Amino acid sequence: MSENNLAMTNSHASRLTTRAIFFVTGMAMGLWATLVPYAQQRTGSAAGELGLLLLCLGAGSLLSMIGSGRLIGRFGCRSVIVGSVLVYCLMLPFLATLDDLRLLALSLFIFGMGIGLADVAMNVQGSLVEQASDKPLMSGFHCMWSVGGIAGAAGGAMLFSAGLTPLQSTWITSGFIVLILLLSFNALLPFGNHEPENHSAGKARPNFRLILMAIMAMISFMAEGAVIDWSGVFMTDNRGMAVAHTGWGFAIFASAMSLMRLTGDAVVTRLGRKRVLIYGGLAGLAGYMMVVLLPGWLLSLCGFALIGIGAANIVPVLITLASQEKVMPVNMSVSMVATLGYLGVLGGPALLGWIAHISSLYVAFTLVAAAFLVIVFGAAKLRY
């Protein structure tokens, strides 16, 4: 990396900008969560149709992630982040107004493409910034995504409560995001890798460690997706919690994860990345076993909190380790781990639903707990 690029990467502005992009992307996702009930009302869609509609977001994200590494390597983090953020901002008003299910599905697919591309590009930028600063930063970056999601959901709810329509709320949110993007523009990295643009990325192949990191990320994402999609059902059917209160499982999990990511960089500095992966995997395993084995909804909530604590810093650490592997350029290694990891949150809950259908959620959650052993033992095979 040239001296000018190194100076730009290792700066307060680049760190602040990276946090800002994580925040606004999380905010867009949080706002969409508040728009889902309105979308269902406008389209009159049943639960099955709504499920297929929501799948469009994941499909768009995954599709854009697949080719993101080469795109970032060619055009740089700045161009890809600006383009992807503008794409998902432009889609928000359509998500707030369309009443045709097919057009809404198309808009959500494009929105997902913007989110997915931004997700990889900001992780690449975060990896480059972290390497230049020579201290852990990735957990703090991911924390800002979580905080942004909370801000988007809470802000959307407050705007609706104030009497604003979904369309007005999306214009306000989009305007805020674009303003942050404009303020961040100069500090976004115009490159996507340490190496020159003509680096022979086409000849690069992932090694065993990168493949293992992708599997570990997939497991962590799957565990997160299982809480998002199945904790409410489990608390209602197996712990006797009232339907009105079933969101507490995910709320406790998300709060614990956000708090751990807030302190994650300090934890990584103190314990080291290897121990963070091992302890995180053990905490996730213990949390799921608490949910499965211990009676009563209160102990289950404690289990979901422990899962959030364990899973919080696994993916940020894996992204950092992936960026340090020299067999592939940073843009390619990070995009590979992020993309395959994302398969966990996209396909994992569906697989667990199938398992629960032929057996029970107890069995499905037990298998997720066992999968955390891959993270625990896999941590010993990585390079730090």
C-alpha cells in the first residue's frame, strides 16, 4: 500500500466514516422492519406470501454478495458503498407505497442487493482500516450496525406515532442517510485492497483456513437466524409464554449482542482473537442448551442472552482473520466469508424449520448447539 493510501486508511476520519456506513445500513434495515406490517396490509398477503416476499430481500442480498469481491477490487470501497447506499435509499419509498405484490417483491429484491453489496464493501473497508490502525476495531464497526438497526426501528415507530405516513418516514430516513453519505464521501477508501488493481485475483484460491472461517461464520449466522425466526415460536409452544410477549427472546438476545459488540474491541485486545472464538462458541453452545434443557421462560430468556453474548464477536473476528490471509486479496477473502456466512442466516432457519417439522424445536436447537463445537475446535486451526 502506498504511503498516501496508508495515511488515508489509518486516520480518524476513515474510522469514523466506517462506523457511519455500518450505522446507516443498519438503520435502513431497521426501518424496513417497521414497514413490513404496512406492506402486508397494502398487499393483503397471507403469511405464506409474506414469507416469500421477505425471501426476496435475502435472495437479492446473496446475489449481490456473490460478485462483490471483484467489484470492490476493481472500483474501490468508495464507489461501491456510494452506489449500494443510493440503491437501497431509492428503494425505501417504493417499499413504503407499492401495493402490487410482484412489484413490491422486485423492489425488495433490489433493496436487498443494495444492502448486501454495502455489507461486503463496508466490511472490506473496515478490514483495511483495522489493519492500518493495528488494533481491534471490527466489533465496534459491527456494533454500529446493531445500533443503527435499533435506531431505524425505533425512529420509524416514533415517526409513525407522530402521524407521518410510511412514505414521509422513508423520505426523512433516506435524506438523513444521503446526508451522512455526503459527509463521509472524502474519507471512504477509493481502493478495495492493499495490492494494485491488476492483482491476479482470478488465480487466487481459498485455502483450508478461509473455508473453515466461512463455515464458522455460517454457523454463527445460523444461530442468530434461529433466534430471530424461531425464538418466539419456541417460547409460545414450549415455555407457555403469551403471544404478546414472545418478542422478548429476540429482544434479550439482540440487546446482549449489542452490548458485547460495544465492548468487543476491548475484549479482543484483552483476551486475543483465539480465546474470543473459543469462549464465544462455548457460550453459544451453553446458551442453546439452557434454552433446551432448563424449564421456565425466564431461564430460556437467560439462554438467549448467553447466545447473544457468545455470538456477538465471532463474525467480526472471523472477518478480521479472513482479511489477514495472504492467499487472496482482502476484497476477495472478506467477500467469500461474508457471502457464505450469510447463507447461514438465509437458509439456516428454513433448515431448522424442516428439522422441527419432522422432530421438534428441541432437536433443532440442540443441533445448533452442537454446531458451535465447530467454532470451538476450528479456532485452534486458524492463524492469528
